[in-house]
Amino acid sequence: MRPARSLLFVPANRQRLLDKAPTLPADALLLDLEDAVPLAEKETARAMARAYVPTVAGKSVWVRVNALASGLLPADLEAVVGLPGLEGIVLPKPEDPADVLEVDRLLAAQEEARGVVRGATALIPMIESARGVLFAYQMATAAERVASLCLGGAEDGDLQTDLGCAWSIDGPELLYARQHTLLAARAARIEFPLDGVYANVRDAEGFERDTTLSRRLGYRGRTVIHPAQIEPANRLYSPSAQEVEYYRRVLEAFDAAVAQGAASTTVDGKMIDYAMAANARRVIALAETTEALERGDR
């Protein structure tokens, strides 16, 4: 998938919000056909999403469809698969790799019907249950079109409810699920694992604390539900100027050491060898990616 530090949820049945979304600095838009749309408006939301997706320029566009168990998914896919500008779908509440394989089959059928290349529609399973956490790696590797995993760890959300646990900003209650999902994504060679929403849109300090923890764990972006969350998400998932400066010095020192026949050196008192140099290159590459996002390169 294309990198995205912030994926802004936009209810697909709210024209005013759809009109505003492309003007906001979110890296990607996530049109919602699921929880944000009342059952009576599902068909209207599908029609609005179908008309809207091809009009968005300069941003990645995803659609969160309804869950496989809802019975609404086939109609969702029929409405959006093959649209110009659609990067993929986000699948809520998958439980195991069989769910991913079934959605992969449904997507392939729609792609064939629309005359698009099989696999062109990327898929992100949203992990929202204990069973989903347990089988996260198997889901990440079930189909080639799986582009990332997204943890649904919002306060009072489905995962918390299923686990029967409490919730806090410091996050010990959901920390294992958060780390396990990240581990599964990385083991599946997913470069941009995604964290889920922070539900309290009035708690700016809490959002920054939670996003800082998220990036420390290894997540590279998250879904957001309010425009005020976009800037801190973009900033906190980007390497800081201090990080970039340090890791550039690491690479400079290490490359100089290698040129002199050594395999290690020190920077600011820290030992640097091939492993540390590899991490430095990864951070610099991430910095270059986020700089491109800031320029609007896609």
C-alpha cells in the first residue's frame, strides 16, 4: 500500500463531509459504509461512494465495507470495486484466514466482472476481536492482496468488548493485542502496519500520548475520526528532525568505518555495526517517504 500516516474516516452518506475531506491534510481518505451509516441509508451511501471515489485527486482512497457476517458485503463490493482512484477496501471484524479468503474470492469475482486486473483491489483486515488477534498473521498471509493490518483498539470498541477488559491511555489492557497485531504484520513483511482510532476527539493530549506510544511500538499510521487528529498523526508518525540528523551521522560514520576496513564504529558513545546501520537506513527511508507525503507526492 501507499504510505499513510493518517487515514481519515468519512461517512459515505454525509455529502458535506465528503466535500471537505479532500481539502484536509490526511494522507488517505477512508469512506465508511459500516458503523457510521444507518442501515436505512446503506444503499444511499453506496451510491454516494460510487460517485465520489473517482472525483478525488491527490489522495489514496479506501472504503470500509460492512463485515462478511452482515450479509451487506456483496452489495458494497459491487458498488465500489473497479472504481478509478480506489486503492482498496478495509474489512471490519474478520475472524480467521477463511474470512479473508472468502473476501478475496468475492473481490476477484467483482474484478473480473469489471474488467480489472485480479488483485488490483488491496485489502486491509481490521482486527477487532480476540479471535482476530489470535489469527492476525494467518490473515495477513492468506491472500496476496492483503496490504496491511489495522488494529481496532478504540475505547469501548469491539475488541475491548470482546476481551472484557478496561481501557486506558497508557494501554496495558490492550498492549498485548496491539503488539501481537504489529508482530503479525511485520512477520508478514507488511511495511506500514496501521493502528486504529482514538475515540475521544476532545482529548488532544491523550491522542498525542497514544500516538506516540503507537509509533514507539512500530506502527506507521492510524485511522483518525476528526480533522484535529490529522496534524499530530502526521507529525508523530514522521521521524523528527533530531532523529534524521542523528541517523545521517550514524550512516556517515559507519560508511567511513567500512571504507577503512572496519565493521563497527561509535557515534555519541553508542556502538554502530551493520545492524544499527540497517536501522538507520530504514529511518532515513521513512523520513524521505514522509517528506514526499508532505509535498503531496503520491
